[in-house]
Amino acid sequence: MDVSMKRSGMACCEKVYEYSQPVEQAAETVVPDTMPDVERVLCAEGTVIIKSKEVQDGRVNLTAGVAATVLYAPEGGGGPCVLGTALPIELSLEAPGVTQESIPVAMLSVTNVEARMLNPRKLLVRALVAVNVECYVHTQLDICDGIEGEGSESVEALSEGCTVSPVVCVKEKTFVVSDEYRLQPGQPALGELLWHGADIVAGTTRSVGSRLVFSGTVRLGLLYWAAEGGELCQAGFETEFSQMLETDTELTSPDCSVYSILTAEYVEPGTLSGGERGITAEYHLVSQAVCTDSVRINCVTDCYSNSRELEVERRQVELGCVQRRSTLRSAVHESLPATPAAETVCRVMCRTGAASCEAGTLKCPVAVTVIYAGPDGNIYSVSRRLTAEARAELGEDEYAALVRASCAEASAAPSAGGLDLRLLIDFELLAVRRLSISQIEAVSCGEPLDISKLPSVTVIRAAKGQSLWQLGKKYHSTAKLIAAQNALEDGESAEGRLLLIPTARG
């Protein structure tokens, strides 16, 4: 007898490298001679721009930068001034298992920007960026789904089915989104643009054959001086986009994580097509998609022979099955002290840090700054670092394969003690069920079995949870023989029944 395992392969992508660390970058910035001295820093913000990501044998190189903006109150009074600076990020990471054929995915987000005055003409600007890098390689998911060869008919094989969700493709697309923004009726006319910041919010994904259609929204926030009256004003705009990506594989039940990052942005005040003054914007983006697809597989998890001894080699296969993707909302309410007292709120800036799941609880650090006008008409700010939390609602054997957090809403209002802050933080959770399968990797036949002393029939009462397969293996029979001997219908449970188990004679 010469038997072997029948194998089938499924094309997929295997993650061979992962890096997740915060990266801090700082630089001293000199106030230009044309600008007034710094009396106090009001706030600092930044937008991350990715420039390149490259893979080599054993190494990943990443180049990016933070376009930082500092808002400060000048000496001698007057309205806030804006100072811009660039903080470069260059990473060269040792990455065992990565080759030139690996596919890199980079996710970067600014979690905090702060500025400190060194002297009236010099500032220290520091940015904290959450950097996540993954690398994938094309491979095959090896499944042993049967036994073949001479004598395979005498081997009883147990095949078990399960649904798994391997990564089937990793793709990216670069594109440009442009828009014109008009102020809402009643808003003060646009004068000088002080600050702007763009955030990208993921939308929906769906598949059409081998094509992936994904959407998202660019949210633009800005501060500006009113054209008349010198009032500091805020405005917010949204631009939705939809793109199609060719995956090169038919998707049946996909779940895709799409990461979109700016590669460049251009936001300028100007005259719009209708002749009024507004904002023109052009965003250059790269969207990276990591797609899983839920498929049904069958693999041999046990076998035995009634005529020969078998030598079996097993392999533990760790797989995952996507259960659901959900959004969980956390409400944060905090009272912030304000000195001097707040008269009106100009802007609430909120930054979410790297989200995590700890003991079933989703957590995310949040950095918030409120810019407000005091009773004297000057502009002030107050900052606070908070933590948003939400229950993960994970089932048994489930884990959080992906957790992302974003600020859905941020508002503040003057109160007796300072400022009443309210935040809505959305957690995006991808729940995956952990599967561990003991798959038979190889089987070989040994010496013939001596069954001459075994009874022709064994009478037993099936215990709770015992299957016909288990009984056949234990009593030198087969599930088919037991079912026929006891007139059991296909799939009928034998639990608690008195059974006649015939011995298989070869």
C-alpha cells in the first residue's frame, strides 16, 4: 500500500513583517524677521505626508514628513500669527523575511503636535506620529483535503470543514481629489487664511467581481480672519471621493481595510468659478487596500485503517475567520479650566492616538486643544490629554485584528468654571475568530493488523458527544457500517442509543 495526502492550494498573501511604534520628530524653528516676536504659543497642528516606501532584502525604508503649523500670540498684542515648519521622517527598518518582492503597506497618523517657546524668536516644535508598517508576500494556503494512492480505499479519513478569511490581495492606488469651498450664508467673508488641516475618513467598500470599490471623505478644517472687522472665524468642509481598484482575483465575500494617506496637499484662498472669494483645494492621496475573502475549506483532521497500522504526521494550522466589522462610539465629557475665562470658542482641535484593545476594552489617547477668545478680546488656548474607551464586545475565541479611532465630533462651550468639552470618538473594530486546526500532513501504512481475536459485534450505549466516526475508530469499524447496522439516517445522532457495532474485516 502506498498512500499519500491529496493537496489543494489557495493563492493568498502572508504577512511576513509588522512594525508598530510611535516616532517622535522635533526641530527648532526661527521666527522670520518679517513676523513679530512670540509672547505665548496658542496651539500646534500638523498633517502627515508620505513620500515613499521601499523594500529591500531584509529592510524597509520609509520617507515621510509632518507639515506643522504653530499658532501664537505676538508680543505687543494683536491677532494670532501663524508659523509653518516641516518635520522630516526617515526610517530604515531591519525586516527579516522581507525581500524585494514583498508588498509594503504603511499607515501613518499624527497623534500629537506641540510647540514650546525657547525665546521670543525661536520655537521647539515636536510631533508624535504613529507608524505602522506591514509587509506581505504572495504564497499558497496548503490544504490536505483527502487521501489518495494504492490502498487509500482502506483508510477512513475524517474531513472537517470551516470558513477561513485569508488575505487574498494587497493593492494600492494613487489619485487626486480637488474641490472648491464656499462659506455658508451668514458666515463672515474670508480674509486671511491662518490655519488649515485635512483628515481622511474611511468610507464603505464593496466588490464587483475582481474590482474593489471604496469611498472616503476628506475633512478640511480652517481658521481665518474675517475680511471685515478682524474677527477670528472657523469653518469646516467635506469632500467625498469614490475609487475603483483592480484586485486581480475574484472576490466572493470580501472584507477590506483601506488606508488612505496624503502624498501632497494644496489649500489656498482664491476667487472661485462663481466670482466669490473662497477656498480651492487639491489633495493627492494613496489608498492601500488589504483584502481578506471568506472561503469554505475542508481538510483531513483524522484517519485510521482497519487493516494496517498507520503512521500519521500532523501540523497545527492557525487560521482566522472574519466575524464582523463594526463602529463603536465613545462619548467623552470633560470640564476644562480656562484662564482667563472664555467668552467665545473659536476652534476645537482633536487628535486621536494609536487605538488598542486591552482585556476587551477599546482604548485611545486623545489630544484636544480649544482656542477661545477672552473678555479682553485676545485669543487664548487650553489643551488636555484624555482617554476614550468603549467595550469591544468580543465573543469567545475572537480577537481584535484591527482597531482604528477617529474623532467624529468635537465641541466646547464656555461654562462657569471654564470650558465644557464634549467629544464623540468612533472606534472601528474588525473582529476575527481564531481557528486552530490539527491537519494531517502525511500518512504511511505499516504492518497488517491482527483482528482475529476481535468480536464480530460489540454492543455499547453511545455516550454524550460521541460520533459514529469516534465509535468506528475505537471499535475497529466504520461510521457507514454502524449506521447501516442500526438503521440510522444520515446525520442522525446516536447519543444515548444502544448500538450494535460490527467489526470491519478488512
